[in-house]
Amino acid sequence: MEVQMKPKEYIKHHYSEPKEKLDLNEKPKDKGNFRWWSDKSVKLKMYDAGRNIEMKQGNYRKDIIRQAGWEDAGEFLKWEAHYIKPESLNNGKGLQLYQLVNPDWNNTFKEDLYLQYKRLIPMKSIITPQDKKDLTTADILLLTMVEESINEGRTKEELKKILYAKINAIPEDVLTKSDKDFRKAQIRKLLSNIRESPESMYDLSDKIQNALEVEK
């Protein structure tokens, strides 16, 4: 799929919910360009396809891939599902070789590729204020905390409770009750100004769906 940003931006902004029981794997040498998630049945890979082609393919193969739509200057991301237990697609029964080229099964594979992607969650971002006065160092720190908390499944209200608990834990000979109340009021004010984006800019759902439809 051709994407608008560097593929690594999409890769690092995806995670899975604990209920999916997917293990996240990545190697430092890939520098954020390749990441995979796995469980006992499947291995899900997301990587920079353009970089992979540049590093692993010769000129002859590159020409073939260009004819299929790849452009040297573009940003291309690839999403793959590798089945450790392909029988999971067939009610526990092993797949036969002829099924792999059956058009009906091809649709099954496409549908499952999309469903496997939906096991991941594209991170949402916080709308950055456009007024300089709303971007103090404290604002930026809290913006970062809220964005990380939301993407870990916590609400702003839950983050506020965590910050309140931290304030309450400070001894009163350091911060008096009025000091603590003042800081809590500051946190409430800062949090009230933070707005979450309605959709994730990293969501690949439509792109994957469109790519699969083109392949029909």
C-alpha cells in the first residue's frame, strides 16, 4: 500500500489490546521499519516494503515490481498474515494445496487479512493547540502524558486520578493542603483544554480494504 507518511510512523503507532493476547516483536537493527505480532496461530507483519525492496531485490526483480505499482520515490507499507496454524481458517481441518488457489478461498484469505489487522489498534493523537500561550512546558508534558494514556486504554479522568494520587502522596510538610488543592486545580484546567482527535491518522483500515478490492 502506498502511504502518505514514512512507513515507520504507522508501524510505531500500532498496538494490540491485551485481550488479543498478541506478543509484540521487533529488532533494534530494523530501526522501527519492521514489527510483528504473534500468537499460537498467526504471525502478523508490518514493514517498510520500499526499503525491503531496495535492500533485498536486484534490478531485474525491481523492474517487475515497478510494473506492479511500486515507485522508487514513494512510501510503501506492507501488511502480511503468516499462518502458523492455517487450520484455524478451516474449522480445525488442515488445508489442502488445491484450496490455496481456489477463488472462494482467496476471498477467505483476503477477509481474514483484514480481520487480523482489526486486532490492532491505531493510536489516536491529541490535537495540538495552535496558540503559543497554550503550549507552555507544562502543557507539552501533559499533552504527551494524555496521548500515551489514551493509547494505553486510559481516559483523561483516570489520568487525573493518577496525578491526584501523586500529589496526595507528597508529605504536608512539603506541600500543604492548599498547595495540593492549587496544583489539582491547575491539572483540571490543563486537562480541560486538551482535545482528542476523533480518528487516528495511522488507521490503515480503508487502505487495506481498497487494496484487497483492487486485487479481486
